[in-house]
Amino acid sequence: MVTPELSVHGLVLLGTDTVYAVHMPTFTAPHDFQAVLRVALDTDTYRTARKRHGTSALFTVSPRTLLLKDLEPGGSFPADLYFGRFGRDGELLGEVRIEIEERLYVGHPTGPTIEPTPLRYVLFGREQLYLAHVFTRPPDFDQVLTAQLAGGWAVSRDEGDAARTVTIPNRPDDLPGRLHPGEQLTAGGEELQVLAEVYLETTDLAGEEVREGEV
């Protein structure tokens, strides 16, 4: 059995000029939190690979350790960079050091409730718009998508890297109800078009203990 203190759950990397990292959560402490971060990397390996493979390609990093306290602005840690999902079919690209520049969002699972939870996403980005599903209680799913405002994505410099939570109306918060590429909808007062699904994970959020050898 992998104990929470020894298990490693990593980050999805997004963006090219501005780089973001989204924590890949589970319901097992100390990894039972979500985080959206603006980060800097100490090598050009990721940016070079991102430009080659495109906006919606999956890149992940596997830190040696990762706790919420490690994700304060100014913090840094080494990690292995992968094209694809680390621990599965990902291709190791090398080691990088990640520095946290800004913490845009942190969320935690909710307690049990008989009321249905709304389908919610964290909306963030600068050159590119992203949506990260807000997890609530098991079983749940982790999902990251690229998107744009209908008619094209543009963000003012005054908005910076602001992240906010938007509710998707008239949609259940479950796997069949999730957003899909090609959809156009109104959320948080914005007309959004979903472009591509970067990442989708259900096993890590099934609510069961992690079995030995799994990440």
C-alpha cells in the first residue's frame, strides 16, 4: 500500500508564453486539493515540446514530493517532465525545476450532501483560455480543456491571470454531463466555445485507496 506521505500526484502543464500548472488531485490526504498556478521553468524543454505538439497536447510533471505548503509563490521544486501522463504511457523528457509565481486558485472537496452539486469549472488564462473541472466528492472526475470566448479569446492586461469559478447551467456534475469539445455555451456571463480536451481522469478520483504501484 502506498501511504499518502509517499505517493506522488503531479501537475498538468499548460500554455507556452505564460505557463500554468494544474494539480492532479485525489481524495486521499495530503493530495485532496485542487490548485491552479502560474509557474516558471528553468529550461526551454517544455516550451520547445509544447510548440511542436500544440496547445492541447498533454504534458505532466511528477515532483519528488508535493504538498499544499509547497505551492506558495516563491516556492520551487524539481520534477520529471513527461509528454503524456507520467506513470502510464508518458515519455520522459528530462528534469525541470518549477518555480511558483502566482497561486490563482485553490479548492477542496465538499462534504456529503443530498443536494445535487452544480457542474463547475475554474476559468483562467491569458494568451489561451482554460477550464479545469471543480471536484466535489467521490466518485468524480478530473478534466482540463482549452476554450475561447465566442468570437475569439482576448483578455485585457488589467485582468492579468485572474481565475474564477463558473457554473455550467442545466448540467449534472457527473462524467456524462461534463463539457465536450465543440460545445458553445454561456457560463459566468461569458459566451464560451470549448476547443479541446487536454486531460480526463476518473481512476484517481474514484474515492478508493490507491493500490500499490498506482499514481
